[in-house]
Amino acid sequence: MSNKERIIQLIDNVPDNRLVYIVDILESLKAYANEPTAETAAPDEWDMAMIRDAERINDGTTVSLEEMMAKDGFTYADLQN
């Protein structure tokens, strides 16, 4: 039995005068199930501000891991602890 068939079976056992509660629950679940995720949601103003800030401070230069470790006084051995 599929999940959909099970849901229909459960609903069939609910008295007609109580179905309004089931409808409310299903409407709530529908809204939750269709809620956009971080991967699909369009960026909002906060996201756009963060992108602008990152672009402003990123001058395009790169630094290797070795350079960062030397700058901060670390070695590869320090990374293993």
C-alpha cells in the first residue's frame, strides 16, 4: 500500500463532521511541503547585502594554505593535533 493509499484509508475512517480538521491539517502540511529550501529560494535583501559585502572586501587575491599557516605561525604538524 502506498502512502497516499494509506492516507486515503485513514481519511475514509474519519466522520464527515470531523473532516474540517483534517482539511486544516493537510493545508498546513501542503504549505510546509512546498516551502522553498535554501537551494531553491530566491535571494532576499539580506542575502544580497551579504553578497555585496563579500564582493566589496574580496580583492581577488588568493593565499595558499602554506602562506596562511606561516602567517599565523602554524605547521602541518599543528593541523594533526
